[in-house]
Amino acid sequence: MTVLGECEKLRDLLVATDRGEGRIALVSGALGSGKSAVLAEFGREAAESGAVVLGAACSRLDQPVPAGIAGQLLSAAPLPRETLDRMIGLLAAGEKNIRIVHELCGILRELSRSRPVVITLDDIQFADDFSAWLLSSVIRQTRSAPIVVVLTECLPCLAASHRLRAELDRHRHELIRLEPRPTPARSLLARLRKQDRRVLGVVAAMAVLGAEADPGLIGELAEVSAAVVTSALDVLSSAVPLDGGRFRPSDAAAIMADLPADWHSELRTRAAEVLYRHGAAPSTVADHILAAGRPAEKWSLGVLRAAASEASAYGDARLAVRCLELCLAAGVGEQERVDVSRALVRALWLVNPVAAVRRHASFAEGSDCAAHAVRCALWNGDEAAAAAALGSLGDPADKRTADELRLVFQWVFGRALPTSEKDEDPWAEALRALSTVCGQGCSDRANVAAENILHGGRVGETTPEVLAVAVLTLMHGGEPERASSWCDRLVGTSAQRGMRAPHALFLAVSAEVALNCGRTAKAAVEARAALDLLPAHAWGVQIGYPLATLLLAEVACDRLDDAAATAGGQVPETMHATLFGLRYLWARGRYHLAAHHPLAALGDLQKCRKLAKDQERDLPALVPWRSDLAEANRRLGRRADREPAARLPNAAVPAAPLSAAERRVAELAALGHTNREISQTLYVTVSTVEQHLTKVYRKLGVNSRASLPAMYLPRNTPVQVSSCRQVAGRPA
């Protein structure tokens, strides 16, 4: 029933005063059921009808004040100043004597001679003992005077003494029970602050414990008895929806947001201690330590390290970083500091490479230090330092790490470091198979090794670049759809686990795979997403990888304004000493050709040629700069330098002659047309085009359309980019 509906029942009580009779009513209900609103509305209506209304509200905070409620009632009475001062003086004495009762009852009876008197008292369970004693006597006056007493109480009641309620039970009275109404969690604490403090403590404990909340733990954290917890849960169950005696996560969060900061921190610290004593999982205890912002005692440092280890095992690098950083901030011994720092750096490489590089100086000597030094050197593009650090990784326990970092070294710098061919370790053998792709071309053996590594590796444990190379091996080996499928898995897993660096890398790989398959719009979207996910300064020299792919995709989609912005960004100078730098220069040269800037194109492509030759990184299968350099020279009317034919892996003589259909597809692909454009030109399906290209790649021993030899370009036709004109999101 509404507030107005309940007031209608109370209005009937005033009718009895016309006959010189009094009435009593009790409005009872759970927290948030609208008791105070009903009382306030009735008081307003009674005053408008001409009654003398004396109102007071009880509160847990005012309960220790003797006669506090009686004082509230009298201060609202229309009494002479002298009478009021005399009564206040008697109440202040705090003595339970019959004189006070007679004085108070006499005043009320005198007031009721001219008009009805209405007394409203909210939350009587918190009335102070002295006021309850006095008001019990007033209730008895309603038998013979036009006095209406309306009280409210909150159920269930935790108050130890409830004198007024006991007095009511001796008299005939109107009982109005209000139906429970849901209370928004964000306003729950505000409603509870005038209630029993023990209920407030139970609510806060429940919110902090969350999914771990049970009556025993709640009582221990709130420092109350089991009976109080049970009664408090009864109060809450009628006001807020509970799920198995627990707050819903959103409600718990809203309540915690309303807690004072110091109380919240204290509760979190104590919750960690309680859960630790009861054998909760390290990650559960660590959540509370992290929320408190400080370790409780020495035992909590061990919990944080255990939680970090558990988080790393399950791929939650962000949680591992937070736990380990708090360990260091709390202050640990020297050896423990080194151990924690090493674990922290391993986690940081997955979420914040820049922070990992900056912590390099915090390491002592050791194998972890060497592995970290390799990663830092690779990130900075320092080939000599990376090679030297790899040479110091001699501990057999770090063999797998060393093998993986050697493959990453080759991916970054384009050359392999010496390794033992007699190593029979299956993982090392698979990595060696991948390492042959740059120098010897793709092969079935490399494809099998790539699949094995992708199935056996794990995001967060396997070096991310190794998984990236495995995917690209499948792409170059004529398995673009398998490569695309693996990209989707790796991108999804790294995103789910909050590993920003691997997530960005796998997006960049997916972009290259999409570009290779002719899905240029998708390639542009994913390359841009990779760059947006990780700040430019966090990529190190690897920034050239997504930038090159983005440039090639934007040019292929004829989005030259976007490509101009991409080409105008700053890149680290050391990037040019890597394959990423060469690929970026080649891609920027192709942009300048498409934008009709042949002089700028010539500068980039000549620099690409010089670096490739001087650094012995000339890998046409990965960076096919020759035909574009020739086109730049032709447009400028320059006589091109005679370049030796590109030594494409296994491509000196085709393994088998191309069929007429394969040659037509190869010519269009060499011009940069997408698979869909080729299918529309030749009136065949996209699937047929893909099958022909796969056969062409295998026969010529090349990895992609960009690597098709110039001999497959139609005569007198300049090398140009694809003429596709599409927007992001439209299939290529």
C-alpha cells in the first residue's frame, strides 16, 4: 500500500479524539519500507487539521543521551517559556521520580483540552531508557484524554531493551505492517547509520568479503556474535536482494564505494588476516591486501608472491605486477628484492615493456639478468648487445628461453646465431625448423613445426614473438587460413588475460596475415588497433612492424591521406638496423610511389637497399624492394643501377612450370591486386584464386605476393599498388 493509503488508517485515529478518547498506533516494517515517510505525512496532515503535533526521531547516536527524546518532544510544544524551562530542568536532572511523570502528563492533558495532541516517535527501538520510562506513562494517558500516539519500529530489532514496545503490548493499539521495499545498495549505508552500529558493521563486512562471505567469517570480521549476524541478515534480506546470503557484486561495490576510506582500508586489512587464518587461496587474500594498499604483516609478503606466481601461471600478468610491486614497496631484504624484481620484470614484459626495460639496472648477476638483457637489447635494436647477452645464457635450466630468444633475434635482425645442430630436444628442433624460413624459404617441415609450437606453446609462458613467427611461417608456407585462425586465438587469449604487449603484437601479425590474403581493409583496421593498444614508445624498434603493415594496407585501399599521416610519424633511429626498419622504409617508399612522390620514394628505397646490403639483411622474400626502386628510377627518368637478380629462396628455377591459369593469377597478384579483384577480372571464384596462388608460391619457393619475381609482371607494366578502393570493414 502507498504512503497515502497507510495515512488513511492513521487518519481514523483522529476521529476518536472528537469523543475525548485517545488512540495508539504502531507502524512496523523492515529497513527502507517507508515507515518514516508514513509518520511524516501523518504528522503534516494532523497539524493541518488543527492538532498539536509533538514529534521526535530516535537514533542510535542519540541513545546514550538521557531524556533526549523527551526533550525533543517538549521543545516542539506550544508552552510558556517558564513552563518549558522548568520541565527541561527536571529532565536534565535525569532522575526517575513521579514528579516528572505528573508534570509531563499534566502538560499534555492541559494541551489536549483545547485541541487533540498527536505524538509521533520514529524508530522507538533506539529510545533512551529515561525517555522510554516517561513515554510509557504518557501512553497510559490515552485512555482518558484525546491524545494520539503513533510510533514506528524497524524489524527485526537488535536493541537489547525495548521498554516502549513492551508497554504497547499491554494496551490496545492499531498495528500497521509495511511491506518490504527494495533499497538501492548505494543508499543502504545512509539508511543504516541511524540503526544499530552492529548491523552497519555486518553490512560492511559482507560487502568486503564478497563471494567469501559466510556467517562465521562475517561475524569474525565485524566482531559480533552469530545471533547478531543472523538478525542483521534478516534486516538486510527484506531490504536488499541477496544471493545465497551474499550481496550481488554490483551491490557490494556500491556499498564499498560509500565506506569511509580509512574504514574500508582497515576492513580490507582485517579481511586478509581472517581469510589467511582460514586457509583461503593466496589470490583471494591478495585481493584484500591490494585493496588495502599496504601489506598487513610479514606473512602478507609471502601471500603476495604466491598470488603473483599463481596469477602468472593463469596468465593474469596485471595481477602479478600489482602483487610484486606492492611487495617491493613494502620493503624486503636484499636477496628477496632481487628475486621479486626478476619476477616483476618477467610480468612487466607482458603488460608494459617500457617499465621492464627501465628496471634493467635493478638486477644482480644471474641467468634471469642475462635473459632480461637480451630482451632489452632486442627492444632497443642493439644487435651486438643482444648477441653477447645470448652468449651468456649457458645455464641448462634456461635452454628453452635461450632457444626462443635466438629465434626472436633472427626475426628482429634477419640473421641466425650459431646453434648446435645435434640438439635433439623437440622444442629446439621445432624452433630450428622455423628459423630456416627467412634463409631457405618455406617447407612442409617448417609448417609442421609451426603447428607443433602453436599447439605446445602458451600465451604468457612462451615468448610471444616465437608464437608470432610460427603464425607467419604458416602464412608464408601456403596456409593463410590456418594462420588467420591461430591469430584469432592468440588475440583473444592475450586480450582476455590483459597482456597488452602480446595482444598488440598478435594484432599486428593478424594484420599482416590479412594483408597477405588480400583483406586490405581488415589489415588496416587491425594494424591501427595494434598501434592504439600499445603507445608508440612502448614498442621499441618493433614499432616498424605494425607501421609497415598499416602503410601497405592504407595504400592498397587508396587511403593516401591516412597513409601520409602514418608515414609522417617519428620512429626510433635504431629501428633501421633491423628487418622492421627495412620493411618500414620499403612500405613508405611504396606509399610515396602511390602518392606520386617519386623523389621521396627513391630516397627511402635507396636507403632500404643500402642498409640491406651493408648489414647483410637482403631478404627479398620479406622485403622485396628491387622492383619498387626500379619504378622510382623510371618515373624520374633515371637510369637504374644494375641490380643482381634477387636471390629468392628456392626460386632460381621453378620446381614445376606454371600453368597458363596460374601465370595469369601470378601476374595480377604481382601487380598488387587483391584476390577478389583477381577473381572478378578472370571470372573465377576467390577460392580458385587462393588455390592457384598457393601452387604458385610452392613452385617458385616464395612466401607472399610481394615476393613474386619481377619476371611475372606483364611487360612494360610498372609495379604499382592494388587499386582497391574500399573502406574499413568492407570485405576485400
